[in-house]
Amino acid sequence: MPGSLRCVLISVDGSEESMNALKWALDNLKIRLPESDSDDGGSFVILHVQSPPTIVAGLNPGPIPFGGPSNLEVPAIIAAIEAHQRRITEAIFEHALKICSEKHVNVKTQVVIGDPKEKICEAAENLNADLLVMGSRAFGPIKRMFLGSVSNYCTNHAQCPVTIVKNQGTA
């Protein structure tokens, strides 16, 4: 039975929880089939959000005194961090695409840079997603208070329905 979903956005971050959410989506959701040769039908889109390099490194060398530039970043360090993030993203997508190929599903991939909470919601809106699927890391209350919950934010701010896939054994 074909589904009516045109675009299912699945957010992955390399965690076991996000990969379980991907598996759940592929096992349980049906996307719309093409209606004609010019129609691509529906699609699963796997999204990975990279943090900006300066946030990853905590780089803020501070202003140079006596009127020097105030937004100075160290280019070699930034380039090294960006290269490392590309390798991480490639590894995440390689693992995700392996899961998809085992289930004989073609997917699209997308990478964006920024705050995951905001960028996931933004991507869902830009893609006109019918559904956003993501895993839940089940942080404890103290860790969640300091780090925030990406899934909670997306549940409240995404412009489409959101499915949070919890790992078995988490409450």
C-alpha cells in the first residue's frame, strides 16, 4: 500500500538513538509513489547538522587591544576543524546509507551548519516536510537543563508533525 507522505525528514547525529530513529522510519513509514514519469514521488531525507567550527573549538581569541580587529579567527585551526567535521559527516552518512541499502530504500542526504535545534526546524520548513523523525537521547533532568533538548525544541517549533523515537528500555 503506497503512503501519502511526500517528504520525511530524518535527523541523524551519529548517535545510536538517531540511527534507531532512521531504522524505525524506514520500517514503519511509507512514502508516496510517483504518479507519472515527471513525478519523483516522495522521499526520505537524512539531515545532519554540523556545529559551526568556532563553536566546536570554543574559539574566541578575543579582541586585539588598541583598535585591532575584534572578530579574528585562526584560519588554520578553523580549516582543520572543518575537515574533521566533514570526515565525521561522511562517516555518519556512510553508516546511515548502509542502513538504507539494507532496507532497499533510496534516500537523499543534506548537511547544514548551525545550531541543531534551529537548523532541523528550518530544514523541515524549507523542504515542506510532512513529518520529522528524530531520536531521543533521554538526557537526565540536570543535563537537559544545561544542554537543552533538541527533540523537545523541535516538537514545539517545527512546522510539521514530529515523531520522537525512543530506544527500548528508556522511559
